[in-house]
Amino acid sequence: MSARATAAPAAAPEAAAPQGAAPRSATPNAETTGRRVEEVLDHLAGRDREASAAAEELVRLLMDFYGAGLARIMHLVGSGTDGGGPRAALLSDELVTSLLMLHDLHPEDTAARITRALDSVRRQHPADVAGFDAESGELRLRAGDGGGCGCPSTNQQAQQAVEAAVSCFAPEVTSVRWEAAGDRTEPALLQISRRPPTAATAP
């Protein structure tokens, strides 16, 4: 996409569009969008070299991010997938999920995406949901039995891996609180013993 290439005339600007803003159309056009990006970069270069360099770096980062996402989508759609089909493969991919969430296009609710996040790391770092407060964004998790050594450093790395997955699949989770296994609400243990002899049955 070359911003300096000859392009078709752009659509007429909207009445409410700010002065100097690029015309908007229902469907973005690659050529006009690219031309507008280079116009903005050229404008910045003529006024502030440092700002221009930062803007160019930003454009490169976004292009790399979206390019990687599109490449992943094409790979998942073209490769053989399990019984869930390409849709399940796309929704289970962290990079694709991040793109869908960025544009509010993910079809699943928060609970389903939290489950996907935990499933994506369950083999190495099993964890279970203890509760989620949608208002505060706090997610309560319990570490599962992964057969680890129980070392604090190992546990911390496992928690960080789980939290990173949750952040990708469910960015509305603003905090994670880990509960110990003993925090589970379990029925009280009843002690059963032999009944002491009564006066009628005593020898």
C-alpha cells in the first residue's frame, strides 16, 4: 500500500467531519487510508522530527501486530483442526482473541473466555475459578493440583502464566486474587464413634 500512488478520488467528507480530518466511508479503503497515514507523517516531519519518528514507530508496531494476527488467522483457517472446526481454533488462539477483543468483536461472554484462558495453560498450570465479580473486575482463582514441587518461585511463575492468559482472553478482569486450597467451602466433618453404653444395656 503506497500512500504516494495515484488513488481514486476519496468520498465526499461528512458534514460533521472536523476540518482537516480524513473523509470517512462505511468501508475503509486501503489506498485512501494509506495515503492519509503518510500525509499525517509528512505533516509531523515538517513540524517535529521527534514526534514524526515516534509516529512512524507506532505505525510499524501496529502493522506488525495486525500482520501477525492476519497470518495466524490464515494459518488456523487453512490447517487441519480438531472437531471444533476453524471457529473454535480461532477463538482459542491468544493473538486472534486479542484482536477480536480490541475491536469488541469476540462472540463469547466473560465466563466462557475465562474458561478458555484457563484451558490454554491447564496442562502446565491448572487453576479453577472460585468466583468473579463483574462490577469490580476481580477474579478469584484456586491453584489446581499440578504435581509441582510447591516451591514459592514455581508457584509464582505458575500464577503469572495463568494471569497473563486471563489478561489476554478476558481484559475486563482487572485483578486476580488467589485462594489457598483450604479456602474451599466444604461440609463439616462429623466424627463417628461408638455410642457409650446406657444403664439398660450396661452389663
